[in-house]
Amino acid sequence: MELPASTFQPELRRSLESLSPLDSYFWCGTPRRERIGTSSRLDLPVWKFPRGISASANPPHCISEVVDFEPRGFGEKGRIHFVGVGGSGLSALAMLALKQGYMVSGSDIAWSSYMDALKEAGASLFVGHSERNLHWNGEISSFPQAVVVSSAIPPENVEVLIAQSRGVPVYKRGAWLGKITKDYNLIAVSGSHGKSTTASMLAYVLKAMGDDLTAVIGAQVPQFSGGNVIYGDSHNFVLEADEYDGCFLGLLPHVAIVTNLDWEHVDIYQDKEAVKEIFRKFLERVRTDGHLIVYGDKHGQSLGAFSMLNHPIEVSDTPNYVKSLSDQLCANRYNITTFGMSSYNNWQASSVSPNSHGGCDYQLCHNGHPVTVISLQIPGDHNVLNSLAVIAALNALFGDDRQIYESIDKVKSHLNNFKGISRRFEYIGKIHGCCIFDDYAHHPTEVRCVLQAARRIFPLEEILVVFQPHTYSRLAALMSEFASAFREADQVIVTEVYSARETNVWNISGEDLAMLVASPTCDFIPRLENVISELVNMVSENRQRQLVILTLGAGDITLVGRKVLRELEQKFNQESSLQFL
């Protein structure tokens, strides 16, 4: 499906087909545009942009992307200012800077939970964007040594313009990541789904095995004292490497993991082919004699190594498969290891089954030979695949097969102790017969995966999904895929769209999706407060009903489960108190 030109956010429109790592990720100049069609939905023009040209209109400034530039004062641990600090990505970088001994300031248009931890750690934070945010303690002459901006910040942001006028270097997140990781042994975890879990699982296992590593994750990890950051003294750096806005093209990883490929960021990439192309460019960034860990199944819910090949290959056995991948993907410049459920992968999971901890057990095989049984606390085949990527990465880091075999008992113990990350099938609570979970799933593939995991754990219970679509562009592009993603549920409630950074140029709503869901029963309740009331009444009317409530989405739907639980507890406590009067 082609998306209309209005799909692409003004600050994010660019030609990713030809983007090189040192290209400016913000734009310069006035674009030439070629009309290639119209949107099938609203008859809006669809544009294709030529090499290196973005779709914005002649902005006043550009943001520098020269990765090897050294900001002044860095040897003396100066101050770094983060614009858009309330998001998961930039807040993690701000926290890392604090742990490294820098002074940190930052701003965002609204306060977020990520900013609570930063403030407690000593950052100076502001709501709203203003020139005065750049000054330290109100001193007009005090400017930061560098400014780092999130992908959502436009070049005309007042803090960006003032910093540039004062000669302060301004970095996009991708360039900053390239700068702070260039002297490390970088393990970059990429992929459309599963990045956060895989990166945090790998960092957790390495830390548990005695590696004093550094890690930056795009989600909160309850088992990390730093939330989503670890700061250590070793040479290893585990990074969640995001394809959004081509952010990972500034990296030079020693080990790269690609969990899967999917058309996830529809406001950036026009189709799956564009996604494949950006990942091919990422693979070019892996260091010579480095290592690529890649999902290798030919058939699965998401795309893997097969989809990045220019020429199809026949799968016969592991050595020939991996050699063919190496020939096409990197011209044998670095090592490739595959993982998946199929027997032709280097690392394979077979005989997957639920366990008593709510997770999965599986037989781990290496090059067709059984190794051991792995037991996870976290559910779902997708997390089995995530753990395989971790095992393959550990093998790459250890350097030989014998060492991973000798350490496998410790590895399997640490994998078993990993409890997952926030908002990934997160248990909220239970009251009477009702269990409540929350998950970040906001893409059809993710919805299917989490529902399959839920059904495996709760084969007989009634599963009620409350789904909040995230962004109009994603809903418009993937409407039919969403409509068929809820089949493992017994009932679905769809809310109004969480717009995030978008305006509704498609004139669509959550109701359009609710009407398309043929099975199971689906209702449209636009407002979250009404959803909460509906759920409280539903549980109150039949307290022994064996019900699993699962809230899904990347927006403020995450608040619903806790509010429902709290209101139910208050309601039942009041009723109990009245009985004793």
C-alpha cells in the first residue's frame, strides 16, 4: 500500500533509499518531487523523493551529523542538553550521560515518567521549549557543550536554533549514539519487533556472568537498578539499535543482531521493500571480521534473513544456508549466525511448551545437535526466538563453540532468572476471577504474538482485549492486518486512536477497525474512562468469571489496567465494610 505524502511527518520526510551514515538526517535545501500516484484512501498525492533529498520545505538550518566531531569541553565533563528528553530513547542517553559524570539538562513538551528518574538523578529538566532552558542556573552566558535532539524535534525548534547560533554542536540521536559507542565493542540489537527484550536479556545475562558492561535499552527493565541503563567499565556496550529515522546507520557494531523485519514505522518507510533496504544498509555498517546474528526462518510471522536476499536460495542444510547468506549479505566480510525454529538454523528451538512459571521451555539445538533444555519465565514463541538471539550473541562474544558449551549451565540459569521488561505481557494484578495484563503491542504481528502467548497460558479462560490503535498512519496502512489479528481473543474493545505526533488526515477512527473485526465480538468505546467503567461493571456483575483482561497499545492505554484494578479494589472494600456495619 502506498501512503500519501501527508503520512510522513514534516521533520521525518527523507529519501532513505540512498541515505549514507554521514548524511544529515535532517534536511537542507528545497526538494524536487516526482508524483508517482495518489492515495487509494483519500486521493491525496503520493510523492517519491530523489536521492538524498527530503520532503520538507526549505528550513532555515540544518543539524550537523559529523560523527567524528569532538564537542569542546568534553574532556572536562561539561554539560549536555537533551531536547525531547521525555521519550524512552533520549531519556536513556541522558541517564547514561549523568552516570558518566556529565551535567545534564533537558526539555520536552510534557512531563513523562522517564523524567522522574532523571530529575532524581540530578538532571535539570524543563517542560516546554525556550532559550532559557539552555542556560545553566539562569546564567545567560552558560551554554551546554552539546545539544542532542530526538527524531521528533523539528529543526526550527527554538533551542536548536539558539544553540546553532551560539556555535554549540547539535546532534541527532543516531549521530550521538555513533559517537558515544565508537570506542566500545558494540553489540547492536536491531529488528522491527523484540529489540528491547532481546537487548535487555543479553545485557542481563552478560552482567550476571560478571561483565561490567554498559547498556542502553528503549524500555524500563525492573532488574536494572538504572531503569533502562547500565554503566560499567568493560569494553562491551549493548545497545537497542532502532531503525526509526535511519537512526542505526551511524553505528559501527562489532556484533549486530537482527531479530526480524516488518513494516512497523509506516510514517518513515513507504513499504516493506524500503524496510529491507534500510536493514541492508545497516548490515554494511557491521565491522569487518565482526558478526551478524540474524533470524533465519524462511516462514514465520515476521521476515528474516531470507527477505534481505537479492537472489532466492534453496535451503538444504545449515552450512550451505549460512554460506549462501554470507555470500549475498556481506560478501563474506564478517561471520553470520542464524537462529529460528527451523532445523537449518545454527541455533534452533524445538519442542516449545508452556511451563509452570508462565513462560516457555524448549530444546536448544546447535547445528542440528541437542544441547540442553532452556526454561524461560517470559511467555511466547517470540521470546523463545529472542533468547536464541541472545545465546547466539554470547557464542559470538565468547569466540568459540566450546566456551559456550562449557558455560551453558550458567547461561540457562541466567536466562531462567530474567523476568522481562515493563509493558511486555506485564502482570498488573488479580481480583477475584479476573487477571489483568498490559502489553506494548501496537502492530498486528505483535498483537498476534501476545495473544498466542496468552492463549497458551490461559487455554480455558475468557480473554478480553482492549486495544488502542497507535497513530493514524499505522492504522490506515495496516487496517486489514489489524482486523484479523485478534482471533485468539474472546472479546475485543477498540478505543479511539492515540494520535501521538500525527493529525488525522485519513479521516479514520478506531470505529473503522472495530467494524472490520469479524471475529471475535468487537465493540468501539472511544474514551478510556468509559472503557474503565465498562470493565469495572463487567467484573463486578460476575466476580467468579474467569476473565483475562489484556490492554494493548503504545499510548496511554497502559493506565487502564491499574485504574480498573484500583477501582475494583475500592468498590469491593467498601462493600465489605458495609457488611460489617
